[in-house]
Amino acid sequence: MFKQLNEDIRCILERDPAARSRLEVLTCYPGLHAVTFHRLSHYLWTKNWLWLARFVSHIARLLTGIEIHPGAQLGRRVFIDHGFGVVIGETAVVGDDCTIYQGVTLGGTRLYKGEKRHPTLERGVVVGAGAQILGGFTVGEYARVGSNAVVIKPVPAHATAVGNPARIVLKEDADDKRADKTANTPRRSGAEPQGAKPAPQGQPATAQSMEPGHQDVAATVPESYHTPSSDTATGHVESNRPVTAPLDDAPCQEKWAGRSLHDLLSNGNGGQGTAGDDGFAAYAVDSSADDPLVRAIRELVDHAVCQEQRIDRLCKAMEELGQRIDNGDVHLDEERLRRWLR
């Protein structure tokens, strides 16, 4: 018993930066008191002293504000931080090294006796403040449940569940998406693309001398937009001579560095819902793990802003070629949209 108490105190000192001494943890942490009371009530429950076990858990609830049913199974080094309003049901199982914050409910959705109604948290799970995990499924080891998430289906190991209803963010997918985004980052202006062939002197760059997928502006200009040029010596007018533009001045040459619209709408998580390499994040979320739907909308706004800028440059280029373009007076209010997403 004293060995378990020592482990519980040590794990609180490791996970809570506000803990300053063992005496403070022993006397001022209701989560530690609730877990200690539960070990006693669970022992009585297993010995079939059911009423006494429930009475001990009721006293613990009055003292700590944390309700743990005597039939629930808690592993070693379970840390209930703050803890007020935590409810853990009868058939719940909490594995070793789990962290639970205030307002969490490990509840059930069925009313039948004798069946597994409450969730199982495997080793190292972190459950953020106000989260609701409802059902007899399993949350995989070292997974994280974000604050105020409502989880009603299993969560894979090393994944993050955020939102209402909870959406699953896999760590492997997040790493792959970050790698793809880094690989697709556009080069700095002035850098020569790989595989590009230098254009001969005195000739403009052509589509063959550019990066695959890019075209020269002159190649895409319709014949009716070609401007006449004259030879001052002979007075001959050449009406079909195309107008070329330098590659750096092309209005639509850079690539979109974000993810495709299909990727945004298919999962909408951005792959940023994971914590650091140690697998622990306070309240189960960090600065990059907000609601996946909000992140998807942010990327859609970025995409729309980029598209509008490219259309504006195309219109200006057409006007320079002598064609009047009416692009309208209503423009995307980027600042107003971003204020709504804060």
C-alpha cells in the first residue's frame, strides 16, 4: 500500500509542474485522495462487502468531488488532476500511467446489468478536461482525448480524438502529411528548378525549358490577344507576333503549397493533432490540435485567398495585353473570415 502511494506521489510530481513538494501532493491533491480511497473501496468490493464499499466511495466523493465506483479497476500511477466532477463507472478500466483531468466522464450508454458498459483506457492514455467517453469500447495505449470531446467509438493507439462527436487523428497520418507538405513547399524566387533547360540567348523561355507542368504565358494567350509590332525600317506590320513575358513576371506560375481540396474534405484534420514525442500533452491538446473542422476551414480560406490573388494577377496581365477584364468589385474579406475562426 505504501509502495503504491509513493508511486502515485512521484508520478504527480513528474506530470504536474505546479506540484512543489511531496507534502503538498499528499495533503492538497484531491485526485490522490480519491485514488487512495478507491483502492480501499475496491478491495471491499472484491471481498463482497458491497454496501461498505459503496459507503467508502460515497465519503470519498463528498471529500474530493470525484466519484469512482468501487467496481472500477484502476491501474498503477493513475493521476486525476484537479479532478472535480470526474465520474468513473462500475465496469470502467483505467490502465497504468493514465492522466485524467477535471470534468471527465467514463460512462455507459446501456442499462443492462452484467455487461461491459463503460470504457477501457489502456496504458498512458490522457483524457482532457470535460471529455465524455461513453460506451464499452477501448481507447488504445498512449492515445489522447481532447478537452470537451465526446467519444462514442474506439480510439486507436497513439491517436488523438477531438471534437463533438470526436474525430480521430492518427499519428502516422500526421507524420506523412507533414512530410508531404514539406516536400511540396515552393522554392524561393530566383532558384532554378531541377531538370530545367536553359533557354538560348536572345530567346524567351519556352514551356520545354520550364519545370514540367508550367507553361509560358505566350503559349496560353489566344491569337486574338496578340499585339501588332512594326518594323520601323520597312513600315511592315506583323500582326501575329506573340507577346512573351518573363517567367518571373508570369501571373500564375507558383504552385499551391497547401493540401488538395479532396484531402481537406476527406478527413479535415491537417495531421496536427498529436503531442510531442513523449506522448503527453496537457489537457490532451496542444497549439496545433484544435478542432479538425476549424483547421479545414482555415485551409479552405487560405486556398480561396490564394486563388483570388492569382485571378487578379491574370486579369492585370490580360489588361496589359489590351483586353479589358471586369473582375467585379466584391473581393474576399480575408480579415473578417479569420476573425470568425479565432
